[in-house]
Amino acid sequence: MDVRRVGELPKEKNPHGVDVRKLYDTENAVVVHITLQPGEGLKRHITPVDVAFFVLEGRGVVEIGEERQECGPDTLVESPARIPHRWTNESDAPFRVLVIKVPRPTESTRLL
């Protein structure tokens, strides 16, 4: 059995400059935990695969294509492959989201 605790995992370098920790990475899927502090956000980008976001804590604003919506805990947001998207934390508390990419990307994410 392999048990991982987010706080014990190393932060991954990323072009967004935020707290990203890889929880799961196999040939079939990738699961990442992102924490955005107040005022932080991801840069607008495109991923080559479908992405599911599951909000764990706090409130964040998601933009997918031309749509924009605030989301809170226990919310799942689907983001289709190759559609520009981003998250921002416009609140005064930390925002945590689980990112699930299936299938595992074979191309890099592209910043816009």
C-alpha cells in the first residue's frame, strides 16, 4: 500500500509559481493538489487532455473558455481538452483543488 499525505510531498516547480504537489502519476492518469493563497492564480493555459477539478476547500473562480464561475467545496468542474482555462483565488482564505488529468498527458501544458 502506498499512502501519501499532501503536506509531506515536495512542491513541484511550475510556470504558475504556486503550491503544486503531485499525488498520483502513472501511465494512465495524473492527480495533482493545488493550493492558491489569497490573490494567487494560475496563468491561462491549455492542457492536451480532459481535466476534472474537485474543490476541496475555500472558494475559487474558474474560467473555462469564455465562461467564469465561482466554486466552493465539494464541487466538481469539468474542463475539456484544448480549451483555455485558469483558476484564481479572489477570497481572503486559502483555496485547495484536486486536479485529475485522464488520460495522462503525453504533451506539455501550453501557457497563453
